[in-house]
Amino acid sequence: MARIAFCQNIMVEFMGCMSMSAALKLAGHEVEVFIDSGVRSGRFFSQVRDFRPDIAGFSVLTPSAPWALAAAERIKTENRCVAVFGNVHAIIQPEIIGHPGVDAVCRGEGEAPLVEMAGRLNRGLPFDDIPGLWVKTGGGVRKNPPAGDVLDLDSLPDHDRALYDKYSIFRRSRYLRFLLGRGCPHNCTYCTNAYMKAHYGPGYVRKRAPERAVAELERLVAERHPEIINFIDEVLWVNNEWLVKFLRLYKERIGLPFAANYRHGAIREEEVRLMAEAGCRHLVLAVESDEGKRLGLLGKRVTDAQILQAGALLRKYNIGMISHVLFGLPGDTVEGHLAQLPFFRKLDADYLWTSFFQPEDSRKSRNGETPAGKYRFQRNVPPRNGSGPSGPGGPGEPEKGVFPDDKGTGSGTGPEEADPLQADVPVQPDLHRPLFDPRVPVREDNGLAVRRPHDEVSTRAAGAETVPRAGGFPRQINS
Ligand code: B12
Ligand code: SF4
């Protein structure tokens, strides 16, 4: 038996770690998670020491990379263990393997490589030839081929929820975060998704069988009594047949209020009605920027008219809308943002979630150059096998009304070509943090309503009155 310590610095359950933990435990290994909340870091390091890990696993998104690299270096000096990095940052910036805190990076789904590594360490065998891993060796970095096809999600054990139970914040949470699949069929330029589709190859965009997902949900509801389910998939929709089947089962056997990420272009009345009947309380639908930038620079093929139409449909069925806005895109001005206010008033979203565009600077190491002051947005990345387009949308033109058909689940990405390893993958605004707690009071600050615990600012005008809305949403009466 090997001991694996997952280490992280934010207080959120990582579904990836829960999935790997389930696979590791099934193979007989011992797994624990340790969270450095930044308040008592000494305690974090001493708890990891007490656990005496053989492997310290870091699941790293770009903002956490500096913490993870420093923590791994210290953990490696304090413990005789191997430090492995995985998740999006390790995939798009595998060069981090050059850092003294990193022994190996996982270039894809971690279940199989990590189980294999734990088994080898347990038996005292070398692990530098495991598919899916880049491994630091005495002679340099061994870059093994990918682990193989993407995983069939229904073949995996249920996520190991117990992993995070040692923290009461998760044990007692009234939210249940749940993942129905992996990947998204769209190709927005500012998101890592198109890159990942090319990186993983065909089949990357997947959903679990509705029956299997609902059976797991049923068990979790009975065990944990959540009040709301938060589907954290990038988009709930991948095809209508799947969605309708899932929603019908969910309505019949679960029926709890739920929230999900969606996309305006996919909104159709039939599905909205079904979602409302199944318990949908709010959907997150990104606006991001004005129509010109959205369709052009961001490659999000959704028009203003589609957004307003979706807003009206959600209101009709009493589903709340949380929308995203990006500040700080190239060419953005304060005047430009102010000119958008009438549009947002018309949209009347329950909540506007603002983020600042933060380009990821991997091009420095990947291309060996940093085009000062320029962002190179990722355009369509060719599918690894060179096959034709199958997902809806490359950048440039709006989708026509709703999605044309149900065949948008493949991994093709359209005609424009670029080398995936050369493409920049900027950080995207987040679609998926736990949704705000509708019971947290809204307070008026300097003409802007600010809701905690997050730092997002709504466009609500000073003095605007708020009234409760179905589902607990405070709702603005426009001044
Ligand atoms: C849920 C979610 C969150 C959650 C949980 C994040 C987490 N680490 O799990 C929260 C709310 C915390 C979050 C926050 C943010 N997120 Co987020 N999030 C997601 C989302 C929608 C799903 C993640 C998920 O559960 N996937 C399913 C699981 C099963 O897969 P996985 O996590 O990738 O794990 C697998 C492999 O990567 C690998 N693996 C992962 N970790 C490890 C570790 C080891 C040791 C090994 C061997 C393998 C391995 O094996 C796992 C199992 O197969 C993704 C979209 C996506 N495609 O991943 C965005 C995504 C990861 N987020 C993104 C962003 C931008 C953010 C934020 C920066 C947003 C913001 N502005 O604040 C913050 C960053 C917070 C931080 N400091 O890290 C980007 C990442 C960009 C980047 N360069 O890192 C993504 C990819 C969205 C996108 N399409 O661009 N996010
Ligand atoms: S921004 Fe959203 S819709 Fe666009 S590719 Fe990323 S996850 Fe999909």
C-alpha cells in the first residue's frame, strides 16, 4: 500500500482528486487531502509530515501554481516522497517539471497513471515509463506517450466524497457539487477547452449515462441530505437527447433544486421548461463582452438578441440567471463598459459576475518569445487526428438560433488551423465557483450593490430597491 497526499490551497472539493482517490483506494492505497488555507500553513506542512506520504499530488490551476511549486519543494525536503503535478496547468505548462519541487507531471487524466505509480512505488519499482506522465530522471525528462483514450466515465468508481469529510465545511455543506461529464463542445478563444479537446483527442467531451449519474445522486442525497445540487460541468448541455433523458430521471428520482452552467445559444423553450420542472433554480450564462468582441475576439458565437431571448425564457419559467462579464479585454474602455449598461438593464440578470481578463503567459516558455503588450488568442485548434469539425462553433459568426442538431459532442474544432502547442490558452473567467448564497444580504455601497462572499459587483444603480424573488433571489427594481 502506498500513501498519497493530495495538497491544495483553496477550500473547494476537487472532483479530479475525488475521482483519483476512489481509483487509488480501490487499488488498496491510502489517500488523504491536505488544504493549506494560508492561515496556519505550519499546521498544513506538519499534517502532511505526520501522514508520511509516498506521493504528494498537486492538482494545479494556473493561479495556484506559485503556491504549489513552493509547497512541493518544501514537502519534498521534509518527506521522502515524490511530487506529482496534474490538472490543467500541468497539461498546458508541462515545463514546470524543471522546477525543483516537481518530479513528474501528469499530461492527462490521472486515474490510471497515478494508480500505476502508486503500485510501482509500493513494489519499489521505477516509474519513469508510465504512459501519461513526464518524469524527471537522472538523464533529463522522460516524456512518455499519452495514457491512451479518454476514460469511459461510467467505468470509474463513484467520486470519493469521504476524502474531504475531514473538513466540516464540506461535511456539513448544503450544496452538493456534482459532475455529470467532462469537456464542452464549444471553442471560445479565451478558454482552455478547445486546447483540451485537441490535446485529449476524440471523445473528450463526455457525459455520464443519466441512469448511472442519477443512481449516484440518489445515494448521495440519502447519505448527505443536500439542499441544492450544483452541477459544475462547464456546460450542462451537450446534446438534447442526453439532456432530456437526464432531466426526466432527475425530476422523477431527485427533484432537488439545482444550478448549472449553460450557454445562451443552446437555450430552447422545451428544455427550459423541462429544466424548470426538474428543479432548476438558476443557470449561469456568460455575456462576457459587447457583441462585437464576443463574436470576434472571444469566439463566443452568441448574439445580443439570443442572450435577451434566453433571458426572457428563463424569466418566463422563473429560473434565475447569473451572468458573466469580463473586464480588461484588449481594447476595453470605461466608456465601452458604460455603453453596455442599457443592454444589461434590459437583460435584467439576477446577478452579474465580473472577472478580469488575465492572459496566461505560457507563450513565453512555449514559443520562446513574449510579444510585449499583445495577446494572441487561441483560435480553433485542429483535432489531433485531423478529422473534420463536429462541435458547434468556431469563432466569427453567430450560431443560427439554436443548436442545429445533436451531433455537437465530438472533438473536432473547425476549419481554422493552428498548432495546439503554439496556441495561447488564456485564463478564462470562471463559470463554476460555488454559486452565491442567496441568503447572504445585499448591501449598497457607493452606488453599487456588492454581494459577499465573492467580490463581484452588480450593475445595480444606487438606491435601487430589492425584492425577494422565487428561489430566494433578491431582485432589482430598475430605477
Ligand atoms: C469545477 C471547476 C473549478 C472549481 C474546482 C477546481 C478544481 N481544481 O477542481 C473552482 C471553483 C475552485 C475553480 C476555480 C477556478 N477555476 Co475552474 N474549473 C472548474 C471546471 C469547470 C471543472 C473542473 C473539474 O472538476 N473537472 C473534472 C475533473 C474530473 O477533472 P480535472 O480536475 O481536470 O482532473 C483530472 C485531470 O486533470 C487529472 N488531474 C487533476 N489533478 C491532478 C493531480 C495529480 C497529482 C494527477 C496525477 C492528475 C491530476 O486527473 C483528474 C482525473 O482525471 C474546469 C473546467 C475543466 N475542463 O476542467 C474549470 C477550470 C479548471 N477553471 C479554470 C479557471 C480559470 C479557474 C479560476 C482561475 C477562475 C477564477 N477567475 O477565479 C479559479 C482558479 C482557482 C485556483 N486558485 O486554482 C480554467 C483553468 C485555467 C487554467 N489555466 O488553469 C478551467 C479549465 C476552465 C476553462 N475551460 O478554462 N474551478
Ligand atoms: S467558455 Fe464556456 S462555452 Fe466557451 S468553450 Fe469554454 S466552457 Fe465552453
